[in-house]
Amino acid sequence: MTAASTALHAARRGSDLAAAAADTCDLLVVGGGITGTGVALDAASRGLRVTLIEAEDLAFGTSRFSSKLVHGGLRYLATGDVATARESARERHLLMSVIAPHLIRPLGQLLPFAPGVSGRQRGAGAAGMAMGDLLRLQARTSGKVLPGPHPVGTARALRLFPALNPRGLRGGMVTYDGQLSDDAALVVAVARTAAGLGARILTRVRAERLHADGATATDMLTGERIEIRARAVVNATGVWAATLDDGLTLRPSRGTHIVLDAADLGRPTAALTIPLEGSISRYVFALPQRGGRVIVGLTDVDAPGPIPSVAEPTEAEIAFLLETLNRLLAVPLARDRVRGAFAGLRPLVDTGAAETADVSRRHLVRTSTSGVVSVLGGKLTTYRRMAEDAVDLAVRQRGLRAGPSSTASLRLIDDPAPIGPQDAVVEGAPLSRAAIEHAVRFQGALTAADVLDRRTRVGLVPDERARAFTAVEQIVAETVADLR
């Protein structure tokens, strides 16, 4: 694939939209998150003609609000869901070894043996790490790709996470998982790889009604109504899936993170694993990120009612995360040290469980009475398997000519940082003109919000976003105009 064949931009959107309205594709995918782009890639790699439509932008919904971990399902072992844990470990292996090693690095996760972490929690945590390592070995993930767990002494624990309270600290256990450079970047890479195989990736196109032979949609930039014809349709809209299929019953769960400055925590090089009081299966994590940030999360709270465009964290959730972290710090952080907060909604299938934390993360693929295939639940780590299952069902259901999935051995495109002047466009916001232009010319960004919130993630810190917005808006407009 070439940079030109995978490039997503306004001019390509225009020509692909006209083509989508004029012919019949093999598969229409609705939803531009990690699941929808994964479905588009799986189908395109089988030689199917694919159109994907997304009402907003790539990674607009839940996909950009994850903990940015590609994990082996340690928590699922604690709840007895061995099948999901095994699937997660296998998919993590494929992502880190074959599909996207350029987007993922191993991240140490420290379980401190400190006051506030009970003997039962220490024992359960160490046992879980050992069981998780067995899954790593079963998945054939080498120690060079992902090291195994090991104990560390007090001095080493403090070097890994300097803000820990040394009083009563007795070292800890370290295990490793995969960490994405960015979750939204993974979605864009999957979409661009699909585009390189011929898929039409159309953002700002909203599905109004789905049926077995296509969809009625609206171009959100012009207001024009469009009929898109297809031989099969997959609904991959996540928490919005039930708005297009009233036969689905979802139970959205809100997961909230807070954003801190890494400097306030001594610039940790490993994540901190904090068991919730009284629990051996639920944790809060403090996760170092690129750009000198640490995100702390996450919550698991029922989110009934209408689905918002973007979920909002509550003050109670922010306080809970900060208080949980502060239990283990030498110097507790005040509320004013929180630089930002974000929340995503998990598209859980309603199983009648008492709490959303008890709802299985196993994905569900089903065909509605209308003939549309819907894919629900699951985790970011298992997106590839979810996509494979959805395309398998669509192929069987609609009699499409397609071979087996090949995405287990298909590497995603590499999208290195753009070469060019790296001076920040606004003081205090880590964003260059070259990065903005690259987002518009190659990554499908059409607006300043696309650049700030889903290509560079400056938007995770609201005051930096506000300072940069006007300058970014001007550069985006100039670049879009140049493409046309």
C-alpha cells in the first residue's frame, strides 16, 4: 500500500460519496469506531467492495475514551470468564506481534505491597498475574514482546512510580500489558488500511434507516439525502446500535478517566494498579501517557436514558478516582491538579446482572429481523475477532462470495510523525503546523475538533484545546481548500 492509496481527506470523501450513491457495494458498515473500521478492513481484505459510513468522525465515540491498553484479560480471570481472557490474550499477541507492533509497547504495571492493599489483595493479584502469564505463554507471546511478571523491591517500586508513599511500602509485583500510543490512532490506522484495500471510508454521513439491502443516509455537510445500496449491512454503532435496530437491548456503562500531569506524580515509568477497597477483581489504574500525562481510571457506572453525543464525567466519579489514587501517594493531589476528564460508554448487552461490572465483556453478533447484522459488546483488544465474526455472519446470511478472514496476518499501515517544522502553533499547546496538515491530508480530519480531539489528543486538556482552537481552525481550513 502507498501513502496515496491509504490517504483519507476531503477530496477523496467527495468522490467516494458520489460513487457510493451510484452503485451497489457488497457490504455497508455503519459506524466508524474500532469495531466498524475493523469490519471494513476484514471485508475489504477478503475482496469485498466495502462502504463505511460514520455520522461524525472516526473514533468519535467510545473508541477514543479507553484506557489505551491492549490487555490480556486479567480481570476476566478474576471473574471466572476464562474464554474471554483467553481470547483477549490471543488478540493481544496478534496485535503486538503481527498487526500493530508499531502502535503498541509493553507497559509495566505495579501492584504495590503497601498499607491499603490487603494481604488477600496481594495474594490474589500475584496469583492472577501468574495465571495471566500462562495465557501469554499459551498465546505464544515471547518474553521479548511482553515480559513475564516478577517481584520488585521497595527501591525499584519507588523508581517505577516515585509518588508512592514509602512508609510501609514493601515492594510489589510487576506484570506487563500492551499500551497503545493512542486508541484513536489505532482506529485511523485500521480505517486507512481498509481504504488502501479499496474500502470507501465516509465520515459525516449519518444513517437514518437501515434495511437488509442498504441504508437511507444524510450527508451531514450538505444535508443531502442519499440511498446507499448494499448486498449486506453491518450495524457497528456501539451504544447507538439500538437506535437503528429496536430489537436490541443494551445497557450502557460509563467509564470515566481523569488526566493528570506526569510531573505531579514524579514522572512514573510504570502504571500503578490500585485494588478497590474490599475487592480482588476491580482496580483503578494510573497509566503514564505520551506528552507528559497520566490518566487515572476507570469507573463502571450504569448510564441509563438517552445516549449523549459525548458522555460527561460526573464530579462524583472524578472524586472517586482521585481519592482512590491518593490512598497510595506520599502527597495527595488536590482537585485543582486534575487537568481534564473524559468518559466513554461501553455498549454492553443487557444480561440482567445486578451491576454493569458483572456484565460479560464477551461480544455478540446477531442478525435482526430486517436482515441487518449487528455486532455488540466486546473490548478494544478483541476488535479484530469481533469484525471477523460479523463478516462471517454477513457472508453466510447474504450469500456473498468471499474467502476466510486474513486479518490475523495483516499488518496495519505505519503512519510516522510528519517531517516538517515542529514549532508549536500556539505557546503551551504541543501541536505543530506539520501535524495539523498531516491530519487533514492523510488521516481524514475535516475540522479543528477532529485534529484536537481525535488526531493529536490535545483536547484531553481543555485549557490547551481552547488556546489552540482558532489557530488550528485556520490551518485546517487552508489545507482543506488546498486539497480541493
